[in-house]
Amino acid sequence: DADVTQTPRNRITKTGKRIMLECSQTKGHDRMYWYRQDPGLGLRLIYYSFDVKDINKGEISDGYSVSRQAQAKFSLSLESAIPNQTALYFCATSDGGRRETQYFGPGTRLLVL
Amino acid sequence: ELKVEQNPLFLSMQEGKNYTIYCNYSTTSDRLYWYRQDPGKSLESLFVLLSNGAVKQEGRLMASLDTKARLSTLHITAAVHDLSATYFCAVPEGTYKYIFGTGTRLKVLA
């Protein structure tokens, strides 16, 4: 089984709808991240969390919100989706420390019409 | 504000050839990461470079870090088709954030 899972894997929605993307991990990591990937722009950080009581905004948090329900679960919400939020979304976890490495989920492909 | 630039953005090369991908970053950092992404897939960690002069090798890929020049290189030796992917470097900003380069899309032609 995958260590970092994301649901749904693909989603089509309409402008103005509220949607939630979910991420779960079995790696036991405290740190979790949400990124979006757009062609030619690499990955950009939306939100990150270091434990259930710690939520921080990333580079591009406007239009998004998150919830850290448990150590293993980190959800990303689009309160009112707009077409320029069409992108590939990745959840990641990391273990902290000097040799910190991020482990990425499989991604959610979102299309906002 | 940390900026991370990769070049080239696209690279098409023949099998058996050597080439280097460059990653430049704008502020001081003593760590750098390389990731690989296959089409339609997630990112997979390749290398973690932790100090100036660090060199890591796996198979036909070798990564190095020069913190004084703020430069990392990913060298490909005798490329094979299986190396076709997009390669990203990432640099930590502060303790908690990672800034990714735009990626280098590599296509190895038979």
C-alpha cells in the first residue's frame, strides 16, 4: 500500500463549487504539505503543517483553506473554485531533521470549468 | 526571497550521450534536493545534498552541490531511454519551506 494517498485522483467541478481534496499518510510523519503544479511553474506551496495545531500559509494560499484532522490526515479545500485553480495538486509529508526528504502522494488532477 | 532556476527547461538527447542539468539558487543554503517525475506520476526523491562539495551518484546520475556558487548540477552519463522524465531541484527556505525549480524535461531518444 502507498504511504501517502490522495483522494480523489481526478476531479471535474464547476466554477463556484466547494471541493475538498484529501490526503492520508501512514509514514508517521508530523509534517505535511500541499502543493500545486502548473506547466512551466514547478511546484508551489499552498499550505504546510507541522502538527495538528500548526497550520501555515505558503506562497499561494489565497482561495484555499486546509484542515489537519489528525497527524495522518491533511485536507485542502477550495471554498469557491475558479478556473485558474485548474492544476495538479500534490500532498507531501516529511520527517524533519537534517536529512529531511519529502514523500509525495500520487496527485489529484483538478479541472474547474 | 529565494528563487530557484533550472536550465535547460527542455532537453532532448541521444542515447549514450552525456549532459548536465543546472540548478541555480539566489540565497544561501547548505542543502539541496533532486526529484524525478515521470509523466502523469508523482515526484520521487533522487538525491539529498547536505553540504558544500557533496556529491551523490546512483547509476547514470550524479549530483553535486557548490554552496558558494549557489549551484547544483545533475550529470547524466551515457543516457538511456529510461531516464526520460522531468527533473526538479528544490532548496529549503528557512527551516520549513521548499522552493522548487521549474523543472527540466528530459527526453532521451533511441
